[in-house]
Amino acid sequence: MTVTRSILLFVLAAIAEIGGCWLVWQTVKENRGWQYAVCGVLALGAYGFVAALQPHASFGRVLAAYGGVFVAGSLAWGALVDGFRPTGWDLSGATVCLLGAALIIYQPRG
């Protein structure tokens, strides 16, 4: 159950962080209203709390592993929300990042 909970928290953190960044991007780059920026800042704050809910105690390890999730999640967000079409290189890179994240966070501990 711990691994399942951890994965769900990584996904939720990615939605909060990437979504928050996207909302701020919309404000700055697409001239959307300030409400987008406010919602983005709130989502980014929520990301910090969600990341802190990870069952692993090491801040550095959790954030390093989340980096791989962020890479893959950003490509997925771009594809689903902005119509971005990832290349095979993008997908290969995201796979390497996710494998690296799994090695960092789910390594056997003695």
C-alpha cells in the first residue's frame, strides 16, 4: 500500500505543480486574467503540501524522484492540454527519468 500511496501522491503533486505553472504561464504568455495567476500560486502552494505527504522521510530523495515524475508529467500535460506532440526522443527521455525516479525512491532499504 505504501508504494501505491506514494505513486498517487507523486501524480497529485505533478497535477498541482504543472497545473499551477500552466496557470501562471497563461497569465504571463497568453494575457489571461490575474485570476489565473492567483489560482496558479494556490496550486503551487498545494504542491508543496502534497509533496510533504510522501511516506519517505528524506526531502532530497523525494524531490529528486519527483523530478522524474515532473518531466514525464510535463510532457503528458502538454500533450493533453496544449496539443503538444511528444517525439520518440521525448518519450524515451521521460521513460529514463521515471526509471531513475523509481530507483531513487523505491530502492531496497536495509
